[in-house]
Amino acid sequence: MAAPSRNILQEQLYAIGFSPEDLKAVQLDMEVTKASMTQALEKLNRANPRVIIDTLGVVWGCPVVHLEDRDVQQNIVDLVPKELAVNFRFIPIDRSANNLIVATGTPQNSDMIKAIQLRTNFFVRTVLASEARITEALAKYYANSINMADLKVDESGYESEASKRKEIGGDSADDAGITRLANYILQQCLATGASDIHVEPYETEMRIRLRIDGSLVEIQKVKLAWKENLLTKFKIMANMNISEKRLPQDANMSISIGGKPVDFRVNACPTAYGEKIVMRILDKSSLQTDMTKLGFDLEDLRKFQESIHLANGMVLVTGPTGSGKTVTLYSAMAELNKVTDNITTAEDPVEFTLPGINQVPIRNDIGLNFATALRAFLRQDPDIIMVGEIRDLETAEIAIKAALTGHMVLSTLHTNSAPETVTRLLNMGVEPFNLVSALTCVVAQRLLRKNCVRCLVPDPEVTVQMLMDLGFTASGAQKATPMKGKGCPTCNNSGEKGRIAIHEVLVMGQEVRQAVSDKVPPMELKQVCMRAGMRTLRQAALYKMSTGLVSLREAVNGTLADNNIERSDQDAE
Ligand SMILES: [Zn+2]
């Protein structure tokens, strides 16, 4: 991976609160005291060390570990002599086969890596950590007298907690018990960062599942004797009609959990064994509207930002349901909201309200669809229009007309890739000439599950040959650091925790416009886009894999192969 230019680093540091003067002071500190950049930045105290580390990790393309979040096993620490660790300021955090992972503020320090390899015979992988946390860890783990009892990770409590919650609920349901159970379910939803709660009756029992990072995880079985009372409890909380059990009902529920207000969208739907209730959390604090934190790689972020800041045009974010495209659109609007005050949106439904933006909910039942809303907007002289989704030719044509008459139009489409989006719009019946005149940028997006940072280890199954088969160059494959989570209580032994977005950003340059006008076939269009600088979702996923953020399995399962790459290379020869 190429060394990032200084400018990108500067820009990112400005973005988190450093001034040009600060950076001069950092430079001086590094020269005079031989402090590392990480150390010098942390000393200035302009930003939280976690934010500094995350930022440097992105710019340097280096995995990050927050030492305050994890315990290190003493037997790992003991693999490296104290004076070596103190001298180079690192802490060994994990090992796998002949690899040793060390946390350091200077992950590119080749002298340090060589010295550790010489002394330990381990192959060394570095991860970036806060210098302040390394100081603490050095003091804690290399202290002269170590109390082993303090360092032992107590997993027994977790186990008993887990087995205890497998089945609760006695033979009869009492009010207090039902309230405790309902509260427990809601608390678990918040504690795990889940997006949905599923309350599902079956023939012999009920089960409660949470959607965590996109997957449903069972947290609880409930005896049938408790079924009616629990369903009624949730329906009362959502202000639903409790006597209606044969028709689906929708409602909003606003409750306070641990003093924190939380909104849910609740749906009750009759099934063969009773009503199934699904509660989707509408937690504003989970809405990430800072574009720099969406997982964009810097070059892709720059392209996307440039496109949305144009005076007019159409920018589309595409992907299947649950790919996070709404969040990307909201972040774009939040950023544009800083520079203009006439943003209007048509949404189905309005999921999050943003201050200063006119948001109109779509009401198909009274004829207010995307097309009619969009037509009305054009008479209100907006600068920026967001249309929740382009589903039909009518909406597409008005959106294009708006983009061609001096507006910036943002919208989404259900397509799998950026080039496919162009093809889909043409297939809807949009004129190629209008499309190439209006469309400025298409971003295809997916969410991948991240490796759990608490149990991150090098993935021994990934070989250099495998990476080369996936399209890496020999040197790229050598430099890659494929990692995976080996499983721990934090990630429920899945090895994965949290998600990160990957993007495919297509900027409609001259070559691509020409190819669309010429109506080239989809496969050929993709190659034109790639030649014009578009990095595919698969390539973006493999890049995130090469820095240890996601596992190879997740990168390959989560994206489609670019199986036309090799052919295009051969064609070129
Ligand atoms: Zn884990």
C-alpha cells in the first residue's frame, strides 16, 4: 500500500480539531524530543486519543487496537523481554502460530519489528495503539510484582449469566415477571446495539431474537404460558389495540431505558401460532452523520464529497435493503445542511428527523408518492432535493429534470453495483442523453462485519497464493495482514463485532458518459468504469481485508467477484 500523502494526513487531523499551528508544534516536538507522531499528537490534547488513533489508523491503513477495551494475557506479554518493550514502547497483545501481534504508536517502525523478530523468532504484526495506553500497559504488565489473580479474565460469571437467561418464565405469568422480562428484552437490545427485536410465537414455545450487526441472534426462549401476557405487554407499551389479534398493526413506541429516551417502530402481525411482534429501534444517537466515519476510503470519500457539493446534478446511493445507504444519504444531507438552507426530502417513512431540513413523509394511500412530492418540491425552489427511492420511470424522469434545471438531487436505488444502476435506469426507459447529462456520481454500498478487535489474530488459513488468486500483486499479497477474530465473550464467540461500509464510487466522467450514450452492454460498461478509476465493491472489501479490518471469508462472501478483470487484462495484451 502506497504511503499516503502528507495532505491527506493534514486534512484528517484538521477534521478532528488540530490547527495548522498545532501540526507545526507536533513537527517540532517530533524533531526535538524524538517523540513519535502518535505521542506528539496525543500530548497536545486537542482530540480524544481514541479519535486520534482511529484517524491515524485510517490514514496509515493500519489496524487499530484500543488497549483500554481489552485485557492482555500475561503469558503473551512474557514472550518479550521488558527492556525491549520499554525501549521501543510496544506491548505484545496476541499470538497465533508463529505470529506475534504487538500494539504500538509507531506501527511502521522497521527497527522495532526487526529487533522483536530477532529476539523472539516470531513474525511480527503491528497494530496501532494510543501511546498513553501503551504507557499504562507497560506499567501494568511489566510491573515487578504481578498479581496474577488481578489479570485473570473472569469468564465464569459470563457463562452463568448466559445459561441463566436461556429460559426464564415459570409456569404461570405474573405481572412483575412479565414487566421484568419485557424490560430485560429492551435492555438487551440497547446493550448489544441491536437494530430489531423479534418476538415470535411457535407451537411449543416463544423465542426472542435480536438483529445484531445484520444477523438474528436468539437471546431468550419463553414458555407458552407467558405468551399472551408478553404480547399484550408490548402492545400496551406501543398503544396498540390489544383486542385486535387478526389484523396487522403498526405503531410507534417511545420509552425510556436507563434514563435514555428511545423510539421504536412496532409491527404486530398474526401468524399461525399467534401474533409476531417486531420492534425496530429508531435511535438517533446511532445515526452516524459524520461522513468521515462511514468507512469510505479517502479517495472514494473525496470523490463522493466533490459530487454532492456540485451546484446541480444527481447523486445516487445504491445497494440492497440493509446496506446502510440511508445513513450515507443522511450524512450527505447533514454535510450539505451546513452550506445551504433549502433542503427538502420525500421519504417513506421519515426515519430520522434532521433539524433545518424539510422532510415530507410519502403517503401512497392519499396519492402522495415520490413523483407527486418531487413535482411539488420543484415549485418550492429548493437547492437540494432528496428522494427516498427511485422506483419507477415517472420518479426517475422528474428527478433527472430537477437535476438538469439547477438542483442537486440525492436518491437511492435497489441495485447491486454502480454500473448496474446506470443500466437499470436505461431499462426503466430513461433517455441515455438525459441520464448522462444529469447523473454525476453513483455510490454502491454494502456493510461487512468487522473482525472483533478484542480477539483479533492473524488468519493462518490465508496464504499469499490465495491472495494472488484473488487479484493481489505478489508484493501486495506479501504486505497484506489478513486477520480474523478467534472468538471471545465480547463478540459472542463469532469473531466479528460491528460493521463497516464498503463503497464502489463511480464518477460519471467523459469516457463513462460516452459508453452510456453508446449503450454498451453491462459487462463492457463495468470495464469502462474500472478503467476510469472506479474501484469495485470486491476490491474495496479486499483492501479492508488486507489491513485486517474484515476477514477474508467476510470480504469474499459479502461481495460479488469481478470475474471479468482477468479477461479484460488479457484483452489488453
Ligand atoms: Zn471477539
